[in-house]
Amino acid sequence: MRHKPRYVLEYWCLRAVAILVGLLPYRCALALGWGLAAIGFCLVRFRVKIAKRRIREIFGPLPDARVRRIAWLSWRNFVFSAMELLRIPAMRPGWLDRVVEEQGIGKITEHLRSGRGAIIATVHMGSWEMAAMACLNYKIPLFSIAARQKNSLVDDYMNRLRAQTGFETVLREANVAKGIIRRIRAGKVLAILPDVRSRTEALSIRFLGGTANIAAGMGVIARQTGVPVFPCVITRKGWARHLYRVFDPVFPDDTLDKQSDALCITQSVFDVFDHCIRAEPEQWFWFNKRWLFDPLKP
């Protein structure tokens, strides 16, 4: 299969950065990430104006310095997260225990002793790649659903990196729903990042003072399989420390009809996210292309 020259160049540039990041100590790799983030934010100014506008839409007339700081730390955290993903081959046993503090992960492991699977819903905060690795560090059998990216070389490489940790990536293709349900019923855990706008009309969810159009899949799958959804949030403390919090699970309610139950589950999860983002807005990824409050295209 032939690839576009641009895709091949992107792939080999990524591999070169990955080799360098793998050779560097953790903090040095993050320092490299800081430099790359500064170039993107201060010189290229990638989506900076958009992110600042979104912050003001949610929080009102904040001082310019405050808005800039939220946007900068949000972007820096995103680049740091990419560095951490690229460092997966360099990770050693016990390293995660030193950099990630967990609160409540026993709620998930205790549930899994029943032999039933679950859903973990996390938000684009902190280093969501480290959130996955924190779960895998506790032998939680994670899998996620992903669409194929345009650059299949980069896409396959990223999926191979995640697979080294035991994180299974299932492609979003025909009949994927059957595979999701089968895995959950076999005791596996679906990891999902639901804080993106659905491309089609879906659930209307109260969030950050507005109404977001959120896909119903998380709630529908929880209802169909009868498993709980665990809202989870990871935040970065300084550069190289992380706090991973697991909140109380949201269970399906058989007294509700399926649509109402899916809505209730999703709203309950997003209420947790709302509280966490308001408390630490600089941890959320304000640069997401699938902005939750963008109107649907006709």
C-alpha cells in the first residue's frame, strides 16, 4: 500500500521524536515537550484565539492574563501527554507508582471481582494517556474504540504503543457494537472520552452552563450490559506528578425506559466532569476540534 509523501514524512518525524523522548529522563522529555508547546502556542499560535474565546464563553469576562494562563497550561498539558505516550517503551516497573497518586481505583477493582465488566468515562483533562496507564497498572483489562485516522502509518504506530501496555484498541467499523458488548460481558472495561460533540443529533446534556450534544452510546451500552459507569478524572500536579480520581459509579436504572436511562447516566457523569473542570479549568483541553457547544451542521 502506497502512502502520501506527507504521511510518510509525518510518520518518520514522529518516530525520530519518539526515539529521542525514550532516551531522555522523564523530566527532560517533558522539557522538550515544553519547548514544542511554546512554539505552537506563542509562535504558530495554533488555535489559541479559539481556545481563549471558548474560555470566555464559559467563565465570562476574566482578566486577559488569567485566560492566557488557562489556555497555555491546557495546551502544554496536551503536549506533555503526547510525550508520555511516546515514552511508553521506556517505562519501567514501579515507575507509575511513583508519579501517579490514585484515589478510589479500588472501586473498579472491587466491582471487577464479580466477573462483570464496566465502563470508565474520563474527560480530556490532565494526561488522559496516563489515566489509561494507571488503570492498566492495576491490571484492569481496558479496551477502547477508535476511528481510523487519515495517516494510517501514524495511527497504527500509536495503537502499537498503547498495545504494549495491554490496552486494546478496537476500530470503529461495522458491527463494532457487538464486539463492545461481548468484551464487557466477558469482564473487560470500556474506556471512553465522551466530552466531544456528537456529529449527529443526540442527547442534550447540561454542561458548563450550556447544552452539549453528546452521543448516547455510553449510556446505551451501560443499560444494555447492566454495568456501571465510573466517572474518572486525572489532573497534572506540577510537571511530573498526577492525581487520578475515581468517583462513585453510576448504575443503570431498570425503572426507567431505555432512552431516559441513557440520558440520566450521561447527565450524572457530566455533572462530575462539570465540577472538576470548574475547579481546575487549566486542566481541560480547550483546543478540541469537536467543541461540545458548536451547532450541528445542517
